[in-house]
Amino acid sequence: MHSTPASKLKTISHGLRVLGVDPALAGATGYGVIEFVGATPTLIRFGSFKLPARATLAVRLYEIHSLITQLVVEFTPDAVAVESVFTALNIKTALKLAEVRGVVLLAAAQASVPAHSYSPREVKCSVAGYGAASKQQMQQMVTSALRLKEIPEPADAADALAVALCHAHLARAHQRMEVAMAAAPNTNALPARIRSVQMRSRNQVRAPHVFQP
């Protein structure tokens, strides 16, 4: 699967639809679909999927792959955003969780949908503006961003929505930067405000990481 440049993404005016996934090994795998039209994010669908505790790893991988495949077919997202493995996990758990993430990435690749990965800290910084935000704070920020009347439950679904919002924010910022640079290819000719944003973006706004199996 090849990287999709920002210029090939749907334009801001035409919308950007993202499927966010919060993969889990023993608990529930959360998912959420959002769409940006203009500057306004809209909630399309959210939920979680949990198998019985007795289910084997093979069954979990199969069912999660099937779930993501169905969601991609139903909602045709422009991108799939996945939370990366939490580094504080012990190595055995981290490896198994990586396998769960692998089937999510596989489902995206099979549908030719770009898949992007974000660390928990990146998601928190993007959505809450604070890398150490609590789960409750993240739920509140997701609720506010999507203009929901109630906090999305369960928490796994809210986490998935946060991952989707994180990708959308970064993708849109990167796209706006490319448009500005294309309009004024000579950096010295850019207005001071644009040059300042461009310099900061080298450290703060990166092109979304696209997995290439």
C-alpha cells in the first residue's frame, strides 16, 4: 500500500471521513467514525466490540479483522487511524496487542485505505492540548468537539473517536500547509505569519504516518 499525499486527500470543503480504532487484547476494541465538512466534525458511528474471556487469540484476531473490514465497507473512510501500542506494557502483552493492531492494519490495506498510527500522547495533545490528560478529560473533550449531549460510552469508543479526531486535525493542518506552500513556493516571499507557522510545523505538525505493508 502506498502513501497517499495530502494533496490527494479529500479537500477540506468536501469532507474528510476517518475511522478511529482503539485496539484491545482482552478488553473491548473501540471504534468511531467521524467526518469533517469544513471546520465542523460530525459523529457518524461509534461503539465497541468485546469477545468472551475464553476466546482464543486466533478467534479475537479473526473477529476484529472482520469487524474493521465491515466498518470500512459500510462507511468507506478516507483513512483508518489506530492508537499505537502503549510502551509501558510488559513485552508479552505488547507483542500480543501488536498482533491485534496488525489485523486492523491488514483490513485497511486490503481495502486500499491508508492506515495511520498515533501514540496515546499524540492523541491527547491533539484533542485535549495536554499530553497527560486523564481519560475523563479526554471523554469530555471528545464530547465537546463532536457537540454531543452525552459522553460517548464505553470509554473504549471515546478513545477511538479521539484517535480519529487526532488524525483529522493533523491531516487537515498538513493539507493547509501544503496549500499555503504551493501558493507561495518561495519561502522568503511568504507573509511573516505563514513563515512562522511553517517553521513551527517542522516540529509540531507532521505528515500522518502511513503504514506500508
